[in-house]
Amino acid sequence: MSEMSIYIDGKYYPKAMAKVSVYDHGLLYGDGIFEGIRIYDGNIYRLNSHLERLYESAKTIMLTIPMSIGEMKEACVATVKKNGLRDAYIRLMVTRGVGDLGLDPRKCPKATVIIIVDSIKMFPPEYYTKGLEVATVPTTRNMSDALNPKIKSLNYLNNVMAKLEANNMGVPEGLLLSAQGYVTEGTGDNIFIIKDGILQTPPTYDGALAGITRSSIVYMSKDLGYKCEKKTLTRHDLYNAEECFLTGTAAELIPVVKIDGRIIGTGKPGPIFKKLLTEFRKLTKTDGYQVYGKGKKK
Ligand code: PMP
């Protein structure tokens, strides 16, 4: 592959030269936000939705992004074009920027904008066909009044802890519960179950990110004639589901066949999951911004 070009504050750098200051508060305090975005056959999937979420996260943490949403969109498209990739992953980060060693954000005059376009693999391919075994982990999801999981912040230690615990249990992914014991999400993905033919996913107020893949599934399932509900779920609901799957930009749609040692449904990826996956594959090539063709608004 030819040398990658990474965007930092309006300039491109080769991977080995793409660096930020050790005084950047993104590094010192995890003070910043990010998005993970996929490109499918030259289509930046739901780019506008990702940018809207980024600017919402910025508003909550009072981070001034030094460019408009339109300029950010152009920067993402230009970085994809510069790297010439048709199927890839965009990691867009905005950090608080360079400050001093204290955490006061007022000491950081300008946010740092970074755009990486590269490939990403979350899980080995066999999990997509055979299904994943997951486990609920001891670490609970951040409480909304401490650090709202709707903010896609650069501080992912809560999720990293959950991943470590899943690793220690010998399963590829962990599920985080809320402090009240309700199901929230995976370490980098949302969760759906199917019960009595109805799709159910935890509401964001139980402690989940408003996932863009999640929202695609909500709309898509309705188009396919299924009912889809945002509903508080317990582990009992998971164990007794007919089907279960995770959704995320990096993970895409991945079936779950075992949770905490309980076999889910038949123990194989279910029929509704398979239908949704087929539709999702179609949607990813059309719903978004066509980098190498005519740009679409969506
Ligand atoms: N939850 C968490 C904690 C995540 O990091 C992600 C990945 N961004 C998701 C859910 C899935 O969100 P999306 O579908 O927008 O990628």
C-alpha cells in the first residue's frame, strides 16, 4: 500500500510523521471526542450523522471545533480521496489541544483536529458466520451524571476495563450493565435482542451511545415490517432471547450465540439477523456521501 496521509490541523503527514504534542490534553486527560466512520465502496456511510454526533459531543464538553461542520465534511472527504481508498475506516478526533500540565481547558487555545483513514478489523471473520460468545462484566457503564455515555469522548477507560475483563474471561467481547443492573452495550457496540419476533435495544438513558448503526437497524427493521422497541433490558431478557446481535461502525452487525454460558436461541445466527445483515449490506453502499462520484446530501 502506498504511504498513508494523515490530516492534522489542515496539513497531511505520512504515518511516521503524524504526531501531536505531549502537552495535548487529548493525551494528558483524554479530553476530546471522536468518531469512527466507515467507507463502503467509496460511500462514506452516514457521514452527516457522524458529524452531527461529533458536534453534539463537542457542545456538551464545551469544545470549540475550529471549523464548521461543512468544512469538517470537506476535510474528511479530502483525506479519503488523498488516500485513494474505497473500503476503509475514518478515525476523526478532536482534542482539546495543547495546554499546560493543569487540566483547565481554558489553557488550551485551539482544538486539534486529526483525521486518519485506514483499515480496521474488530473480530475475526469466523465470528460473523458462527456467532460470538459474550459475557457481562463486573465493571459497570459510566453513570450518565458522571460521564454521559452519549458523549463519544476520548476517555474510553470504562470500555477498556470491560474489554480486559472479557479477555480475562476468555470471551471476545464484554457487555456492560448499568449501576442498576440493566443492559447497556458492548465495549464498542450496541446490543439488540429479538423476543417474540420483536427487536429490542436498550434506550440510551440506560447508558448506551446513540449508535449510528443502531439507528440504521431501528429504521431498517421497521421498513422490513418488524417491530423495534427501545426498552430497558436485564440479563434475564438476554438469556431468553430468540436472537441477539451487536452493532457498530467497526464491528458492523455481528451475531451473538452465547451469553454468560447460556445458549441464545438455536445457538446459531438467527433468520431475522440474517435478513437485517443482507439489507444492511445494501444500505451501506448507498446511504451516505459518494467520495468518487456525485456527493449526496444524506
Ligand atoms: N457503543 C460504543 C461505546 C461505541 O464505542 C460504539 C462505536 N462507535 C458504538 C456503541 C456503536 O456506535 P456506531 O454504530 O455509531 O459506530
